[in-house]
Amino acid sequence: MASINKRKTKRNGMVYDLRYRTPERKMKRETYRTRQEAEQRKADVLRSMSKGTWIDPKTLGLPFETIVEQWIHAGIHKRDSTKLLDASVVKKYILPEFGDKPIASINKAQVQAFISGLVDKGLTPGTIHRHFSILRAILNFAIDSDVIVRNPCRTIKLPTLSYRKPMIATPEQIASVANAMPERYQLMAWIASSCALRWGEVAALQVKHINFLRKTITVEQQVTRTKDGNVCIGLPKTEAGKRTLTIPRTLFDLLSEHFEKFDIRIEDQETVLFPNSNGDYLHPSNFRQRIWIPACKSAGIIGLRFHDLRSTNATMLVLAGVDIKTAQKRLGHASPRMTLGIYAQATQEGDEKAAVAVEKLIFSSNTA
């Protein structure tokens, strides 16, 4: 498997060639000035091959930034908005710290120092976890590419995450915020809260997605962002996100009024229901800053996110006794665990109903 041969050269005199076959069955030659160095290297090679941890010496000096470029190009499964965020984090935070370092030289101490630096800069725990996950993904890609053996992101201490519970809006709060929005966009709040659509799914709705005969709304696309920050139309987050939902009766009436008020014709199937001033799809940042936040302030409801309307719907489905499978379908979740674990938030009303249920089950008969 490995052999050492002595060879005389004009420049360096006697040298020792270590020859061995790589796991890919390619012949490799490394030259050393002493037999002792060659023997030591031979032992290391045989040991690493037996453990399956052999790495081509040529890759040991590969700069971190080179792997980053390969990782970015390999992310063909990611949405453009995700690629945009990843690239921004890499450029602003990760490359300045590790860019010119040989990737094999990066160790746990350096990664921990990087995290401490982010804390010192005042970044929130959630943001730090996001940046760390990107760095870890890059180094995992390096492992898969046989550039390094182990990921130095192991057992790194991160700041504790403080989970933000979604704000569950009351019907009165939803109405207040909706009424404070420009008339053209008021229906967006009602669609999100009654059908649990994400903002991007609501913003992407066209005439063809509303079936007045069957009284359904179809989700098959969403507004997202390209690498340069512009908006575009993409597929829902998951395959389960493609769904057709029955519209509540009141929402059906509101949709009919919306079509009539803004002269939207059924035959114009490609017409966007909630366009910007140019007739194009809304930009998420513009909507948030110019429409949503001002409406919440006007309604006196601080801290409510548009996505909380979706969470509100999930909680109402649970309180109404809708089975988890149906709730999962309406929310467009891939698994019921996500439906319960992330969105459904216990309410005082639900707690009181639970107490009544226990009362009937435990104390239904006379007790001593």
C-alpha cells in the first residue's frame, strides 16, 4: 500500500520518495529529505487511511474563501432570497475573519473567538445563531468535499436564544389594523388571518387563484427576492405549501367587494390582486415600512407582525377543535409537529376549556 524509495538528485542530494495509493486508487508521491521524515509520514498516511480520514496534502493550504465560493455555487436548491442573505452574512462577517486563512488551520478556539466577537458587536442571539449556522454549513461542505476531516464548529458555546412567542391577535385587533391600512391592501390582513397564508403567498395572489364558483383560494406561488434584492415569483417553501383552501363565507364577500371596488375582472386571470403603484408585485420591505408598521401604530397595536396573523389562525383552528391533519393542510406544513410546535399558542380561553374538560372527566361522578 505504501513504500519508500531512496533517490539521488543534483540539487538536494539523497531524498526519499513515499509512494502510496489514495482511497480513489490514484498513485501519490511525496518527497522527504530524511528517511525518518518519510517513515513518519508513511505511518500517518496508513493510520489516516485505516480510519477513513485521509486528506490530500494539496488541499491543506486551500484558502477558506475558495471553499466559500464553491459552497455558494453549490446551493442550487436555495431560494434567491436565502442566497442573498447568506452572501451578505459571508461578506460582512465571515470572510473578514476567516477569508485568507487556510481552511485546515481553522480551529475551535478561532470559531469561539468569532462568536465572542459577534456578541461584543451587539448582535442579537438569533442573528449570531444564524451566522454560526452559515459558517458551520460551509465547513460541513468542506468535509463533504474531502478538504478537512472534522468541523471545528463542534461544541461551540452560543448565546442563549430567547424565543419570541407569536402575538395572537384578537378579531378586534385584526379589524383595527386592517382598517388602518390603505384600502387597496386591507383584504391582505383578512386573508392571512382567516386562511393562514404567509405574506409572500398573499402578495403573489392573482385572479386565477380565486375560484368564486367553488369558493376556494389556491396557493401555488409566493413573492420572494432575487440576489439583487428585487422581487420575483417563486414556489412555496415546501411542496405542502401548494394547497387549495375553502374560503370562509365572510372572506368570500370581502373578496367579491374587492374585485368590484378595484375593477378587477375575472377574465383577466394574470391580474395581481394587491399590486404596487406600478401594477407589479409588492416588495416585502416596502410593504412592511410603508403599510404594515404605520397601520399597527395607527391602531395602537405595537409589535404585531404580519406573520402573527398566520399564527393567530393556527391557534384559532386548535381552539375550534379542527383536527391536526386539516390544520396542517390549511397551514401548508410538511408535518403536524410543526403545526403544533411552532404556531399553536395556548390561550387563556383554551386553558379554561381544558379545565372544564378535566372537570367532566375526573369529577363526573360524586366524590367523597
